[in-house]
Amino acid sequence: MSIRKMAHPFAAPQDGVALIHLIITTIMYFGSIALGTVYFGNFLIMALAIILFTGGGIRFFGAQHDCGHAAHFSNRAVNTVVGVILGAFTAHPFFAMRHNHNLHHRHIGNLDERDAHEVLTWTVAEYQAAGFWGKLYYRTYRSAPVIYFIGPVFIFFIRYRIPKNVTKTGWTDVVTQNALMCGLWAVIYFVGGETAFLFFVIANVFACCFGTFMVYAGHNFEDAYWEHEGGVDFEEASLKGSSVLDFGPIFHFLTYNFAFHDLHHLYVKIPAYRLKACHEALVDVLQPTRMGWGEAIACVKWKLWDEDSKRMVRFSDVKEPVALQPAE
């Protein structure tokens, strides 16, 4: 029996459970803003509030993402309406997110469709063939400050205002989401005041940066998976091309089971609130690539895909090609 068939019993939305998770997430999100506002300046409590806010934001993103797969609720129309509303919290227009994310799933591990992936990855051969400016661009792009701070802030606060493929998904989506998001931000400001708004901005920056760290570690590890068009095995790409972030039960709760991303790629119809149970039931056949905090943080060192060794390598592992010398 295939893994997908074994996982099939978990690929059924439970509307009551989905609603409860949305209520919990909403309480976390707005409760953290209230906590951070009241205790603004108390760094210990603010740190706790930021962690709760990050969990709320990531859980909203996970719910919106499941709605994009028509997997969070059993009714497709409900998924769409909830997905659009959640765009106010995730800063991501629903229809554009659904289109672009489905491309990511469709082309997981495909070297010839790297535009569909969140982080640009060059092969060793491409890097060696690039000129000075090309190498400088890629090194800068793949640097820790860009990957973990500059990039996430740019993507979430600027790029998502007009996301890629908007001409395919429609401008109404973008206008609606931006209006909802601006409305939310205005409510935070006018109800909570400047202190609440300042906390809200700080917490949003941390949330988008931490979320990017999760996505990066989830796909950019040493034994990742890449093949050219025609050689991609979908099941292998899904399971080997995604790691399991083994950070413990509190992390799993706060991030809506994002850690079990390998199983999600294999079977998108399993809602986030059932992923952990399904993964635990099938762990012996899934044989996941598990990473702790240290290994996940160290993933930033993996920069290029080596097509010969079939693994990610560091810049320091790459030898520059030696120019041919004319015979004497």
C-alpha cells in the first residue's frame, strides 16, 4: 500500500476542530497584542507576547494555506471566504497565495522550475559559470542578513502588496486583501494607540523573520532533493525535499504543525490540525529527515546544489575552475 493511501483516513477536514483552532489562534493573536501593549518596556513579558503573536500569525498563515488547498474546512466556499479574511493577518492575498503555493507543490524538487520555490538555489555549475557580479549577487542574496531579515521584511511588507502572478489571479484579490490589512492595522492603532501599534510592528517583523527561518530550514538542508525535469519523483521529492523540525510539542502547537512539512507536501488534503497525528502513525514508513534547533540554524551555511554529489554544499566547498593554459 502506498504512503498516500495509508494517510488517506487523515485527509478529512473536521469543521468543529478547524473552528476551535481559529478561535484559539484569534485569542493568541489579539491577546498577545494586549499583553505586549500593557507591559511595553518589560522585555521579559514583551518577549513572551512576541512569541505568542508569532504563533498566532503563523497559525493564521497555516489556516489560510490549508484553505488554499480546500483542506481546512469541508466546504470549498467556506475555505475561500476564510482564506480571504485571513489575508488581513498574513499580509498575503488569498488567490495569489493559492496559485503560487500550488506551483511550489507541483514543482517541488524540480531544478527546471525553481521560480516556483520560495528561495532561489543555484547549482555549483551555475555559480562557477557566473561572472563577478553574478556571484556577488548570489552571495548577497544567500547571506544570513538577507535570508533571515531583509528578505522577509521586503517580501511580507512590500512584495506581497502586489505578489507575482497577480495578472493570473486578479487585482480584486490584491485590493481586497490590502484593504483588509490596512483596516486591521488602523484598528490596532486607533484602539490601542501608538504603543500597541509599535508593539504590533515589532512583533510582525519578528514573526515574518521566524516564519522565513522555518521555511528555509524546511527545504534548504544538506540532504535536500533536486532533479531536472523528467527525473523528479514526486513522492521522493516531497519526503526527501522537506525536513521535519523536531523542536518539541510547544513549537508544533505554536506553528500549527508546520514541522511535518514532508507529509504535507505528499498529501496536501491533510489539514494542519491532523498532520502531527498522521505523521506519528506513519513515521516508520516516512523515515523523515529530523533536525533540532542547532541543525536548523546551521542550515544557512548550505548555499549551492551539487549535482554530482546530490547534496547542498557551502561556498567554501566549491573550487573555482582552473583556466586552461596554452601549451608551450
